[in-house]
Amino acid sequence: MKICVMPGDGIGPEIMEQGVKVLNVIGEKFGHKFETTEALIGGAAIDATGVPLPDETVKACKESDAVLLGAVGGPKWDTIDPAIRPEKGLLGIRKELSLFANLRPAALFPQLKDACFLRPDIVEKGIDIMVVRELTGGIYFGEPRGTKVENGERMGYNTMVYYEHEVKRIAKVAFEAAQKRNKKLCSVDKANVLDVSRVWREIVIEVSKDYPDVELTHMYVDNAAMQLVRDPSQFDVIVTGNLFGDILSDEASVITGSIGMLPSASLGASNPGLYEPIHGSAPDIAGENKANPLATILSIAMMLRYSFNMAEEADCIESAVEKTLSEGLRTGDIMDVGGKLVGCTEMGEAVIKNL
Ligand code: ATP
Ligand code: MG
């Protein structure tokens, strides 16, 4: 198995170092050969080559079976020409690999439940959600779009478009994710107002015929936003379009209260999947051995589960993370729930010990 590793900027290299160590130990333990190659992206790539996504990086990613990313960006490149900003590297590689599905689990580890700001009786019921967001269509890309002056007045417009093939393929990813989890899927739309949502719903129902073991429900997005904070335990997998998914995945992640803990996956049809923590490059703590590597380590578990079908290996990593939290180890970002303050390296080493 070939894996392209892109540490990126800020805390990226620190967290990725711990992640790769975990991957190597899992490889030894289960007898897999994970072959890693490093590639440049973001600010690191700009410094070395002048562009945020060099051709060699795209080539290295396409030749791999999966891609791991740390984080990109930072104040050093804030004043650079917008056309070659570090973030363009990330958007560019998502596009190059046609990654149309973004999977963002938001799970609250019981050891960190005091970090969650919901009512204790709600937290007690548990939070373990996955938002599957369509990433390459919808209102962010629909045509026509633009701004103009009409009758002396400025106006702007965008179009929410979904084609059947786009809805079908994201629905499939979501049903398959639900099969690997608790077999419940909630499709979120605005079918009471939007025509595009009525087509979305119709197609999701058609796709559901192929997944009789998954229970499908539908919810309007305004209600879903409310239900997520009212009682997140009612959800397993949520599937939705680009705009609604952008908002709901951020909402779902923030209720867990720990940005340094959350992984993500972006998947395409045939290209390698891309796995990364949801947090950014955290320039305020970069290079200080303070970053939480667990989001990256959990992203590697997702990679094993979704790109390599290695459920047992993924479970092993997730249990080791849980054990480490049970031992009371905390990086600064999750310190408010109490425990023993450790650095990025110590946290990584502890997970390895628990594997
Ligand atoms: P971006 O635009 O890249 O998303 P951002 O500033 O919006 O950057 P982050 O880089 O994620 O967001 O940082 C937000 C805050 O969370 C910062 O104070 C940062 O130090 C903290 N943070 C983010 N990730 C981690 C982590 N892995 N460990 C510890 N703290 C983190
Ligand atoms: Mg951000």
C-alpha cells in the first residue's frame, strides 16, 4: 500500500510525525507493508518551488493508494498573491483527485465529555455522528453565478444545481458509511422550498433500495441544525449537499468541544482518498510541541477503514486513543477537562504504547 504524506505547514509536520509512527507500528503489528512518500503542499511548497501545489505533488498523490495531509497556511504567506496562497494547494488537490465526498465524524470520547457544552443529560446519551457532505457540486459551483447592476441596483446570484449522478454517488458513499456504523442514515435537504432538494430526496430514496439494512429518514436543514444541538444522539450518519453540509459539519464538530480530536476523509470514485484533521495549521502553537496529534492519528484510522477496508486495524488505533485518554493524558487544547498535560510527542508515544 502506497501512501503519500503531505505534512504541510504550522503544526502539520509535528502531528504528521506522530501519525506516521502510529501507521508504521500498525503495519508491523498486522503484517502490512505501508510504503510512505512525502510531498510538498501549501506554504512549504511555495517556499521550495514557488507554487502551493507542485506537479510532482499531484503526480505522487495520484500514484498512491491514499493521501495523508497535515495542515496548510499561516501568517508567513498571508500577504502573498491570492492566486498562489497555501490554501489553493488544498483546494487544488481535492479537485485533482475529484474528491466529491467529505466524511466528518463528530464523536465525543466519554473521557472528554466535560468539554462538551450541551446539558449533561444530553451528553450522557452520547455523541457519535458522521456528516457526509457533497463537496464538488451544489450552490458553490452552480452556474449561472455572478454579480451585476440591474436598474441601477447591485445584485448577486448563485445557483443550486444537483445532477442525478452527483446525488447517486454521494448517497452511495453515505449508505456504505452507515453500513459500517449503526445503519441509520438521515438525508438533510430543504424539499419544502427548493426544487433541487425534491430531486435530491427522490434519488436518495431510489438509492436506498440497494441498502435495505440501512434505515433512511429525511429532515429539513433548519430542523436538522436545531436537532443537532437539541439531541445529537438521534443521529448516526447525515448526508447532505455542499452548503448545508458545510454548516452542519462545523456545527456537529463544535458540539464535541475538541477541535484537536476530529478527523476527516475526502473520497472520490477511483482516485486515492485524502485524510486530514479538521483543524488548521494552528500557527500560534507551531513548533512548540503543544499540538494534539490525535485528530491526525484518528484520520489514519479512517484511512485504514475507508481506503483499505482494515476495520480491525482502525478499531485498534481508536481503542489505543481511548485508552490514552483514560490514562488522563491531555494536550493543552483538551486540558480544560483536567488531566496530565503532555506535548505532541508524548501523546503520540502514549498511543503507540497502547496499540
Ligand atoms: P485555518 O484557517 O487553517 O482553519 P484557523 O486559525 O481557523 O486556521 P486552527 O488553525 O484550527 O484554525 O486553530 C484554531 C485554534 O485551535 C488555535 O488557537 C489553535 O492553536 C487551536 N488548535 C487547532 N488545532 C489544534 C491541535 N491539533 N492541537 C491543539 N490546538 C489546536
Ligand atoms: Mg479555520
